Amino acid sequence: MAWQNAKKDIRRKMLASLWPVMPEGATILEFGAFASPTFDRGEADIRYADRRPTEVLRGSDTSAKSQAVVEVDYVVEDDFDRKIDRRFDLIIANHVIEHVPDVIGWLNKLGRLLYPGGRVFLSVPDKNYTFDIMRDPTLTRELIENFTLGRTQPSAVSVLDAAYHRRDITTGGMVWDGKAQDAIRRPPNVDAPALLASAGARIAEGDYIDAHCNVFTEASFRSVFLTLKQMGIGDLQLAGTRPVLRPYNEFYAMFSLR
């Protein structure tokens, strides 16, 4: 719990540094908080959204933290912008964007839930401090293609890429402390042709396969969203980022409406 509280404190500090004029009494929506919300219910006017209801989330975790799972206010799917019937000053999503098949479309939907002047705050895993360390960063053209396709689940190629290049790095501290080299050098144990075929078959049958569809460093993230801004694609624009702090594995980003 001390580790969770430390990460919560850091996220709040990064949020405050990126939006120092957040209005008093701001209304907040947090996606995917699970048992580590940025703000607890009694600390702010906050609502929680997730793909699964509270009882399912608690049943999915047998550790003691299962009882700390937040009470989910909105059980949502891809059309969450039509199911949530109010707007917010701030939307928070920690370690969510990497799972989103269509990032531009997702951000556009978040924008529809913001009041004018509202913000979206993200904590994003930096691939260089996670099991995605061997993967190439997501490109602008990939985000645009997924947006054009209206992708609602990871592609078979994304599933393969995530599995084949995964390395056994469990904490950012392994990288910070120079203890990740053995994991990085260890060759993958994946039958790539078989996985590609099985993933394609499952997706064709409508089976959702969760994977890190997108991987970023802070620098690649800034580059991608600067290019999208210059292109005029997307309803939100990147307002700023903050770097990974030792011993963690995430950087921070703030978006505003154009």
C-alpha cells in the first residue's frame, strides 16, 4: 500500500504541474482505476468507469487489494461517450492508452465528455522501463490507420508483436538498477506463425484479445501527437508531458480540446 500511495502522490504532483489552475471542486472521471485511483471518492467529486462491474473486478484478483477496488459508476464499452450522461472538468486514465486499439477515436470520445476548458490526464508506461522494452514505438501512421479503420480490438499483428517481443521485466526498478540485461537477452519462446494464425482466427470469431496495441517513450509520444496536431487530426491536442521518475515506469501527459 505504501508503494501505491507513493505512486498516487507522484501522479497528483504531475497532474498539478501540467494543470496548475485546475478549478476548485472540479468534476473528475477516472477510467480503469481498479484498486489504485488517483483520487478517492471522499477526496474529490469523482466518478469511476471500467469495462467490468465492481464485483467482477474484485473477483478477478485474489490478493488483499481486491477489497480496495473502487465502486464502478459506469460500466462502459467502446461507445462510452454515448452512455455517460454528463460532462467533466478532468478525465484521468492511468495505463489505459496502451490497450486502446484506436487511440485517436478514443481521445475524441473523451473530448466529448469534457466541459469547455477541460483536460485529459494520462499516465503512460514508457516502453524502455517495461516488458515492451524490445518493441518499436508506435508510429503516427499506425494511429491514423487504426482511426481510419475504426479498430475496436487489437490486430493479430499487434498481438504477435506484443507476445514475441515481451521480456520478463516486472518493474521499472529492474531497468533503473541495471538488472534487466538477462531478461532482455533471453530469446523469445513464441511460435510466431501459430500465434499469428490463432490470434487471427479468434479475432475473426469476435473474441477480444487484450494486448499492448501501442508502445511509447515520452519522446516518441510527443513526436506522434505533435505530428497529429500539425495534421489537424483529432479533437484533442497534447498540452504537455512529464518524464519517467525513478524507480517507476510511466511518464505523464495532458491533453486539452483544440
